[in-house]
Amino acid sequence: MTNISRNFVPADRMYRRRLFKWYAVGLLVLAVVAYAGIPRLRSYLESLTFYPMLVRVEVLAIAILAISIPAAFYLLRLGSKTIRQERYPCEGMKVIRDTKIVEGPAARRMGIAFRTLGIISLVFSIGGIIATHIIFEAIRHYYRLNFGG
């Protein structure tokens, strides 16, 4: 758009291009891992005895759950910044499309929503990690009792 009023933050085309390029690279890496890595991982895990396999699966499950923790901290930071500035998008923030500026109480509500989502995501991630560890510990305990491993 050529005629954007002061109530909009114009899109940063370079940022958008770079962001989508990295999304494409990430999807490509994910596809390669899914196609080539998962069968190899499965055959590797099947070659192990039960206890070492259990430990590796637990580490993998915890790593998958921990992926969302940086996003939760980003949401907490974005929410705090939005509440402090009472404006969204925040001053100096790059956007991938022309974005209407929201100010005042509406921006404050958005900031609270961002922080709430960040807290919920953090709680579920950490709770999932703890639950995963507890479940795998129970499996290890059962294995030791019944099979002496």
C-alpha cells in the first residue's frame, strides 16, 4: 500500500521475506528428519535393550516438550511490553503485513492475553516435562521390580 496513515505500521518486506525463507528451511529440515531420521531412530531404539531404550525415549519426549518454552517466554515479554507501552504493535516492532495500531485499554487487554498465553504455555510445558519424568520413573521402577534390571 502506498498511502498508509499514521494509524498503521507498514509491513517490512525484507523482514517478511527473511522470515518466510527461514520457515521454508525449517519445514525442509523437518521433512528430511521425518523421512530419513525417524526410521533410523526407530531401528536404533529397537536394537537397544529395554532400559537404555527407555532412557533415550524419555530424553526425546522431554526435548520435544521443551521446544515451546522459548515461545512462552517471548509471549510473556511481548505481553509485558504491550502493557507497558499501551500499544500494539509495540514501538519499533517489525510486522509482516500492514498492521493497525491498537492503543489504550484494547492494547492493555491484548498484552494481558499475551501474558496469559505465555503463562499457560509455560505451565503446560513444565507440567508435561514433570509428568513425563514421573511416568518414565514409574515404568523404570516397575521394570526393576519385575525383571531385576
